[in-house]
Amino acid sequence: LNLLGMHALLMGQYERAIVWLEQANAISRSRDAMVLNNLALALVRGRPEEKGRALELSEQALALIPQNPQALGTHGEINVRLERWDDALKDLVQTVQFVRNDPNIHQLLETTYRKLGDNRMADVHKRLAEELTTESDDGSG
């Protein structure tokens, strides 16, 4: 179920992902960190009104796998959606140390730095996100 949910998540089919990941989470009794993380990500992207629940799930995942780059990235994305800029920056700076080639992380960092008034760093991450997106679009990335 987690694999089906992950696939739907990657395809942008958030409602479908939520259905499968909710089932996987019930089966695992909220003890599978990656299910928790994927469900949190599907919720924040597919049901923005459930940001609070997404944050709770993300924090449960981080309690099980602290310092995991994917879990930190999800937590950072949720903090961006909650406009918790300092918390988002902390999560995303840790994430980008391990996940340098993800344009989404750089876009989130651009947004966060811009909201914190650091336009120089925002521009750096905007450029990186654009370069990485171009690379993946032309197949060279």
C-alpha cells in the first residue's frame, strides 16, 4: 500500500495517495516512518486545510527517523505552508545538505529566504531550482 501511495504521490494524484497511505498507516499502527512521512506530504499537497494533521504526522515520522533528509524535507515543506519561516529554514538547510539535486527543495528555500528578507540567498536557490528543472526537462539531470 505504501508503494501504491508513493507512486500516486509522485504522479501528483494526492487524493488517491491519501487513500492508500491512510490504509497503510492503519495497518502499521502509525509505526512506519516512511508511511507517516508520505501521508504527511500527500496531505499538505492534496488537502492544504489539513496542514496541522500533516505536521503531526511529519513530527511522528521524525521521532522515528530523526535527521532523515526526506522526513526533514517534508517537515520543511509543511512549515513553509504554515508560514513558520524559521522552522522551515532549519529543516530545509539540513535537507539540502543531502538532497542537493531536488529543485523542489531549492524552490522551498527560495520562498523561505525571500519571506525572511534574505533576497541574495533566495536568488541563489531560485537559480539552482531553475538549473535543476532545466536539466531534468532536457534529460541531462
